[in-house]
Amino acid sequence: MILYNVVGARAIQAGAANFINPKTAMEIVHGLMDFCSREKLSNINLIIGGSKTM
């Protein structure tokens, strides 16, 4: 997911994954929150489009 954000994505599609695991959306949210915490980011928007400056 993070790689999509770095290249500019603000949304991802995970609908089909919900058929296999109904908790997919919440796992994604928690994963993004954990990532932000580990990287000391106050907001996920700080990485959107980050590849332009890398």
C-alpha cells in the first residue's frame, strides 16, 4: 500500500479481499497507522507523491 501512496495514490481498491477476510479494510487502516507511528509521521498525506522528491 505504501508504495502506491509514495507514487501519488490517495486511494486503493481492496473490495475483493473482503470476500476472503472481512476485516481487510480495518487491517489496512491499522497497518497504515502503525507505519506512520514507526516512521514518526503525523499524517499519511506526508508521503503521498513522495517519489517526486526522492
